[in-house]
Amino acid sequence: MLDEYSIEQRATQIFDARSKEYFSEVLSCYVVGNYRSAVVMLWSVVVCDLLFKLQHLVDLYGDAKAKSILDKVKKQQQANERSSEWESKLVELVAEQTQLLDTTERGNLLYLQQQRHLAAHPVVNANFQLHRPNRDTVRALIRNALDGLLTKAPILSRKIADDLTEDLEQASNILMQASGTIDRKKLKEYLESKYFKRFNPEVEKAVFKALWKFVFRLADERNEKNRAINYSALSLLYDRNPAQFQAQIEADKDYFSTIATGGSPIVCLIRFLSRSAHIYGLLADHATVSIRQTAEQEPSAHCLAWFLSGSREKHAALLGEWITGTTYPQIDWETWESLGELSDSPEWDKAVIRLANKYYVASRNYDTADQRFAEVIRPALGRYAIDDCIDLIEGIQGNRETWERRRARDDHRLLRARAVELDPAFNPAQFAVFNEHLN
């Protein structure tokens, strides 16, 4: 099978414009067969690119690790201006103190440096011929440099999770909607632009691990304040590669099972598990005990913990019994939104509509009925089928707290209008109590 890798195409993806310009000289030497020159210039481009990336981190993020590396390299250069030892030291420091290079990539760059020395210095073999790398070797060196460094965006130091969460804390005001909730679209754009597109898999896993602790384990004042935005960041990161993070959780079960024993961290975790129920089975028993206990005690957690019921269908049936039972749960509108997002199937949408009907019909006073219609019924009316409308009307007939309240006339006219829209032959007169209070 032919190698379809295109150096020319890959070179268009070099992150730094200066490195891209310098690399064009490498490419021209390679194309015409000047392999010694290509190797020498490639090493120079690599060294410059490392310096450019470190300076980028200092200028854009104020990254202390990057500044420290630059300072150390500068001191080594000043101590011996004729020595090139600082170049290999630069590679080592970047690999040790940042997420930019892994062990293999560091080895590839140091091997490139060795080839550069052979190509640049008058080293001759037994036949008094200069060292001349072959085409395949140079192609491999170029490919490793492109994939391992040049096309990568700068990555912050190993404390990237702290940098990210501190940044989100400062930027939270501009990432909120008017309702006071996180604007996930804005947050996604912000994180993609400033962080995610610069992440490699190792950085992703390090950040995911740290965010898991901040969101699902720690309950101090600062983490409580930032839990919503950190949770949203964790969810967006997870969505980039669910399989990778599931494998990470399975491989480090003890760490990811060390969670809070209750409260808002576990409510958040249940919300997260409702979107990726497979993870629940990867956690240790002591973690699942906390999850089950919180799901029994906290209404929003109880609504979303469908994975404890075995299926969404069974969960919907159990929720219906709970809503119409004696506990009289209060469910906020955000939980209703999340409940509707558990599945995009028409069957689930209908199940949630019927639960909303039960919730409204179970209202025990006028104020509650006002609130439940406004928050739960009215936003969903556009999705109602005619049988859903009839189901709700029949329920209204049996609870005066719904039809006798002051705002019932306006609210229920909306319901009637939806029913007539769906079935022009619909006659509300067949529902005497409901119809009487519309006029």
C-alpha cells in the first residue's frame, strides 16, 4: 500500500506563520534532493518553533512554566555563546514541564538533532565521503517534526486545569444568559477557541481528571460557586471523545469513584450520568451508594437518574407514580429541560409531555398551578399531539386548583387553540368543566 501522506499538504497546517515560512526552505531542499541541507534547516525550524510556542504562551496566557524555560535557555546561551547544548536542553525542558511533547516525540526530535550534527559537520566515512541521509530517512524526520511539533498549537503547562478554571471564573459573566444560566453555545466557542483546539489526548485526559474532582468531589465555597460553569466545561470536553474518557474512568476506577457523599456535587454527577449512563457501571460500590441515596432525596436528581431504573420507559412510569403520589415534588424548569434531553426519540418526547401533564394536574393550589403551567406546559404546547391535549384536559377536569384559578382562562385557551389547530373538529364542550371556565 502506498504512503499517501503529503508533506506539502501537512505543511499548510503549521501553526506559527514564521515556522511555516521557514519550513518552505526545508521543503524546497527536500524536493530537489538536497537532503543534508533539508535536515540542517529542519532542526533550525524545530528549535525556532519551540521558542515561538513558548513565547506565545507567555504573551497570551502569562504561562509561568513557559517563561521559566525561556529564562533558563537564555542563561545557558549567555554562559556559552558558542555551544549548542541549549538546543537539546530546550527540547528536554519542554518535554518535562509542558504537555507539548510526549516521550516518543522528544526522542524523535533528539534523533533529528543527531542527524543534523552528522549532516552539518564535516564528518566523513571510511571512503572520505560526507554523511548523506537518504530520502526515506529525511522524509521520516520531516513527517515526525510536522506531526509531533510544527502543526500543534501551543499547550499550557501541566497546571492547565487550574489555568482553565481560573479563566472561566473570571469570564463567567460574559458566558451567562439573561436567565442566569450558562450559555453553552458561547462557552463552547470560548473553550474551543482558547483551549480545546490546542489540546492533545494527554492534555484532554489531564483536564478531564481535574475537572471531575472540582465538580463531583469538592464542596468548598469556591467550587460551589463555580460548579455550574465547570460542569458545563467538563461536559463539553467529554463530548469531544466519550470513548476516550470512558476508557480513562475504567482504567482509574479508584480516582473517579472518589466523589462527594451527597449534595450538589452528586446532583451534578447524576445529571452527567443521565447523558452517559455507561459510566455508572464503571464506578465502585461506595460511589454508587452515594448516587442512589442522592437520587432518592433530591427531586432533580430523582428525575434524571433513569439509569437506576434500568430503562427510560420504566423510569417514566416510576416518575409518573412519584409525581402523582404523596411526596408532592417540586421540579424546577431546568430539570424539565434536562429530562426532555435524555433522548431525542419521539417516544421519549411523548413520555415527558405526559409527565408534564401529570405534574400540572397534581398542583395543590392556584399559585403552584400558575407556575407549573407557565414553566412546564406552555413551553411544550407546540409539541403536543391531539391525544396529549385531551389527556391534559381530562386531568384538568378533576382538579379545581387548575381550572378555578384567575389565570386559568388565558392559559387554557392556549390549550384549546392547540387542540383545534391539530383537529379542527375538536369540540371542547364535551369537557364540561374545562369548557365552562374558558368563557
